[in-house]
Amino acid sequence: MATRSDTHGILAEANRAERERIIGMLTKAYWMEIETVMSYIANSVNPDGVRAQEIIESLRGDIQEELGHAQQFATRIKELYGVVPGSMAFQAEQAYLQPPEHQTDIVHVIRGVIEAETGAIDFYNQIIEATEGVDPVTNDMVIAILADEEGHRRLFEGFLREYEAEGRA
């Protein structure tokens, strides 16, 4: 059995309840990233049409970044003495990122990505607030991940504006 001698900070025994609350939030963030990876894979393969190529390429790049976020969340869960859950604990929630009925419906994909990124941004801001002054390591990590998510959303908002300007959205 591992022994710990921490007397202060998030790893201190006195902060067990707060640490477990943070682990719960990190676990939710982990699953959000894993689900986003699954959906981005589908939405980077299924679309058809000339206009789909830029969206496909962007999503392909985002897959690796989102997977990296999931790995960061998993590592931090472990560092906080939590256990990273296995696949049997997964429950899908991102209905908005499911492949569209028509594979040429690129606007559906764009809007789904914007909704996923917005959900991540909102939740990661909650984690930042919860860890402020309590867990600076998690706080810094999530701030960095938040910047990535804001960049992804901004890119896809630009794609949507282009489709709207052309009357396709």
C-alpha cells in the first residue's frame, strides 16, 4: 500500500472530500473528450461533397488534440489518487454530434462541433472555478485545455458564418 505524507494541498488527507469532488469533475471531462473523439472520427469519415473536405481535415486534426485532452484528464485523475474508469462506465450524451441523415449536411456537423465545444468550455470553466485556490495543478491544466477548446469553437463558428453568408445554413 502506498503511503503519503502530504499535510497540505489537494493531496492532504484533510482535503479528501474536495479531491474526490475534483476527481468526479475530471472524470466527466474525460468522458466528454472520449465521446468527442468518437464523434469526430465518424464526422471526419462520413461527410460527402466538395465542401466537406475542409471540415473533414479540421476534425481529423482535432481528434488527436481531443484524445490528448482525455489523456491529460486521465493522468490527473490518477495523480489525485482516483481511478480512471473503463469503457463499461461510458454513457453517451452527445446526440448533437451524431452523423446527419444526409452525408452532405455539413452544417449539421459544424453546428454539432460548436455545441460540443461550447459544452466543454462551459464545463471546463466550472472546473477552473472549483479548483481556483484549491488545486493549482488541475487549475492550470484545465486553463490550457480551455484555450484549445475556445480555438476549436472559434474556427467552426467561422465555418458556420461562411455557410450562412452563402445561404446554406
